[in-house]
Amino acid sequence: MVMKKLINSVDAIVTDTLHGVAAAHPSLRVDIENRVIYRRDAPRPGKVGLVSGGGAGHEPLHGGFVGYGMLDAACPGEVFTSPVPDQMIEASKGVDGGAGVLHIVKNYTGDVLNFEMAAELCADEGIEVASVLVNDDVAVQDSLYTAGRRGTGATLFVEKIAGALAETGAPLAEVARLAQEVNERSRSFGVALSAGTVPAAGKPTFDLSDTEIELGIGIHGEPGRTRSTHREAREIARLAMDAINDDVPLSGDTLVLLNGMGGTPLLELYIVYAEVAAYLEEKGATAVRCLVGNYVTSLDMQGFSVSVCRLTDELTRLWDAPVETPGLRWGR
């Protein structure tokens, strides 16, 4: 099977992508050499700076969420590979407006270790740093990439809601507290119909037959809970929602992300979302806010993940607050 990708060379993928981001989005400032994407007006005096990052291949996460109301900077690593501490330090310096910096970290071993090292070195240079660890995935407790639960779709919730609070001038401790609350109120579960193809490998990261699906997949292609036979969208959606509801019973107002993994048509995602909304209604919950589309992808994987956050009035207000990034935009 021949791999067909729109690339110039495997070694230049991230650099070439950053050139494209810079050309497409004048609201951003892209440091090609250090591989950091900034909002153009960073640093903002008196504002907490939000920094996140992770391996390339999950676009628009994280660089697509840099801008007003969300991140101040993002650090892309190589495909499915953590950025290095030097990138995180450079980003933190570049967004520090005197009020400190919040690192938003997905729970993968490389990301955790590198962000921890960066935070220690930033402290040595007089930059106050707080961190929040996103670990929303209910599928598995441990995986090839992490100890504990993986960080997935709730990362978007944390970046948006904490970003909105930071825009108000709230102090670092309050922004970090709220980011942690969003993580604690969020749960996710993913399903793969096919594997993504890492360009350097030139082949899918795992094999699924024409009749198989993977339940509980990770965003790097890590194994899930079980491999099962393909079935109707209704049944697959219920399996995912049952896993979430078994972990934390669903009720009240909810925020839902029905996320494509990169290779699933929007037509199919809306079919799954209808089933998710119906499931919530059965449980006495209501999806008062939702996103449907590709937000936290895994290259060209076919499948979806669903993330649910149990809302409060404060979280709803901050979710609705204006945002202006390449990947998320409303209210301005």
C-alpha cells in the first residue's frame, strides 16, 4: 500500500506547516526557528499567559487555538512527539506579561516530563508558572504513552474556558484553579474505524480488518479497551457514552465535543452527534453547547471521540465569551 501525503519531505513536515500557518494567519506570530506559535500581541501586560503544546498530527490542536480568548502560545513537536523543554521555555518567556504563565499539559509521559522541566527552568529565571494536567479519557487507566488517564478532547475545553478567564485579568492561581475544575468535570472516549498513517513510518500505526473497530482508542493510535466488530452508529455511540456515564453519571447542562479524528466526514459525525444528544436526554442531561467537527485529530484516522463537560453557570458564561483563533471563533 503506497502512502500518499501532501508533503515535501518527511523531515520538513513541521517546519513547512509552520510556514503555512504564518502565511494563512496574520493574527499570529510564528517563530519558525524555535517552533513556537504566538498570538501577535503577546505578551499582554498584566495578563496570565497560557501555553500548551504537543506532537504535530492533532491539528487544529494546539496551534489552531492560539489567539484572543484561548492560548497565548503553542509549541508543536514532531509528529506524535512531545515538544522539547527549550520550546516551552521560549514560549513562556514570550507570553509572560508579569502575571505568570499557565502550562496546559495533556497527560502523556513525554509532555509531562518536558513541561515539568521547563517550569523549573522558568522559575529559575523569575517566571511564575502553574500547570494543569488534562486526563479526561475514561477508556484506559494506563497506556503505552502515559501513567494514568490520557489527556484528549477536554484539552480544548480547558484552553477555551481558562483562556476566557485570563482575558479578564484574573490572577494565575484563579486561572489554574478553574482549568483544573474544567478537567475534573470532563470525560472523553474515542473510537477508531481505521488507523492514522505517520509519514515517517509510511504505514498505518495499527491494523484493523474491514469488519473491526477499536473502542477506547488514544489520539496516537494507542490500543483501547477492546477490539470489536463494526456496527451501526447508534450502537457505537451508546458504547462510548456508556463508558463516560459509568465513570461519572451524566446530568444537567453539558458541553459536548463530537470530534472527528481526521478522516471521518462531517456527514457521519452529525449522525453520531444525534445519537449522543438522544443518549444525554435519556439520562436527564441536555447538550446546551456543542461542537461537531475536527478539533483534536490523529492524522487521517477514521473515527471519533466524544467529550462531555458538566457545566456550571460560570463555565457556560466563559465558554460563551468571545474567542478569535484559527480553529475557534465567535463573539468578536
